[in-house]
Amino acid sequence: MSNGIDLLEPRKKATPPSAPVPPEPTEDAGSQALSEALRSSFVIVKVVLVIMVLVFLAQGFFVVQPQEKAVILRLGNPVSKGGKVLLEPGAHWAFPYPIDEVVRIPVGQVQTIRSTVGWYRTTAAMEAAGTLPPAPESLNPAQEGYVLTADGNIIHVKGELRYRIAEPGLDYKFLFADASNAVLNAFNNALIYASATYTADDALSRDVGGFRERVRLQLERTIAEQKLGIAVDQIDVQASAPLKLRQAFAAVSEAEARRGKTLLDARSAANQALSQAQGEAAIRIAAGESDKTRMEQFVKAEANRFSSLLPEYRKNPALFRNLRQSEALQRIFANPQVEKFMVPTRGGNPREIRIQLNREPEKLKTLEPPKGDAH
């Protein structure tokens, strides 16, 4: 019994079969290509991110112009650089928006605003052409601007203001939501106030310069009270009569001009006549003073001559008279001219008389005593 014998025999241990060696994993061509594509994409993303960061930072460079100042607001708060909030003209850098915000303040630029609060209704084409709109029958306050004057009249006014932002410009930029509107309101208020303190004739013709100066003073007072932070550069104000009354106001202005010219001519003529009279008076006074001085000198010389000749006369009066008579005849007959005179006689025959006279006027001079009588 082979089966029995086989059962009785000890069983031999069966050796387990050896485990198969797993094959090394191998990547196919698709997986390898995908891996390389991912690696390349990561490199490109890094490069793009670096470029984006550089571009973002480069956007923070800005230039402040010569007529500007700038302030950097970081998350709404001003940034101080070197202890200064205002940036001077030149190149600067800040984080781009929305981290930082650069606020420019044009402190050196001239700003211009126009006020038409008291002007009549017109169009830009009419103003450019210099034409006036048709005169309405009555003033419509809903459509026409106007102002009241101190004498209860109605006129139209408009103005142009040129101003600059005062240093440092922080009040103008940060204290008002729209500072230009605040300046315009102050300008309108100044025009209305000045009109209310001036009469119509003064504002239109008699004192145009004073009216403009009143507007300036009121505007500067309002600027200081409201702290607008501007400096007035120039003000131009134009006043006009109501359209329907322009001819009447023009006639009054023309009459005022003629009156002023007449008064000016009269004053000029009066000043000229007064100057001429004063000149002639000065000449006559000077001539009188000269004649007075000359006469005083002559009388004094004659008195001295008389005093010097008196002793000679007392010595020999007859001889003195003869000498003086001889000197007088010499003076009289110096360069004589002969004049003929026909004198009728009783017999009817005229008689000729010849007289030798000196026609030259005798000049006043001091006679010296005779040399022979000096002793």
C-alpha cells in the first residue's frame, strides 16, 4: 500500500517558490512631457511675477513740476519725508495706488475764475462777437442776474479773478471738498457787497477804480476769514446798466464827460491866467526893485557929489557956476542935430530959426568934481 506507506513516512517540507522581482517603474513619454511643461510653467510664472512686481514698483516714480508741491497720502495719512510733508519739485517715489496717493498742489500756477452772478443772460457766441442780447421789457430775476446799488438802482456786474494758491497750499487742498467753488462764492459775495455800498453812477462811470478796489478789499477779507489759502493776483470788474436803460445811462455819462471836460478846460485857463499874472507881477516887482535900487544909488551919488562940490561953491560961486555951465553945454551939444523952424513976422516974410539939440536921451550919471578944484 503505497498510500499507507506514504502516509507513514514523514512528510518533507515543501520549499516555497521564490517571490517574483517586481519590474522597475517606467514613465511613458506623455507623463514626462507633462512634468517638463509644469516645470517650465512655474519658471514663467516666477518671471512674470517678478516683472509685475517691478512694474508695480516702477509706477511709484513721479515728478513734481517746478510750479507744484506734492503730498503723499499712505492709506489716507500724510507721509513725512525728512520731517517735511510737502515734496519739493523733482523726482520722487511712493507706493502705487491704492497704498499711496500723490496729491499735487499747483502753488505757482495762476488760477482763473469768472463770476456772472450779477450779469444779464447771454451766450458764449454773443460774448465772442461782442453783441448784446435784445433788451427785455422788464427784468426777470429767474433768468437775469443783477445787483442792487446803494441808491436803490439795479445794475449788472461781472468779474474775472486770477489768483494763486498761497504757500504751502495745504488749507486750499485739504480743508475744502472743492476749493475753487469756495473761491467763486467769495468772489460773488465781494461783487454783491461792493455794489451795495456804491451808487449806480459811481460804479458805472464816476469811480470805476474805487469800485474795483472795494471788491478786492472785501474778497481779501473773506479769504482771511474763511482761510481759503489763496493770494489774489488780479481782479477785473465790469459794470453795465440794464439793457433797456443803456442809452439813458450813456447819455448821462456823456453829459458828465462834457461837464468834466468843461471844468477841466476852465481850471486850465484859470491856472494859465493866474500863472501869467503871477509872472507879470514878478517881472514888474523885479523891475520896480531894480528902478528903486538904481534911483537910490543915483540920489546917493548926487548927494555925495553935491556934498563934494559944496566947498568949491562956497570958495568962488561965480567961477563954480561958469564951470558947471560950460560942462552942461558940452553935454547938450554933443552930436547935435539941426532943426529948422520958420517963424512968421509982421512984415509977412518968415524968419528962419535954427536950433541945435541933442536927440539922444541923456543918461543919468554921476558928475565928478573938476580936477583943477580938487585941491
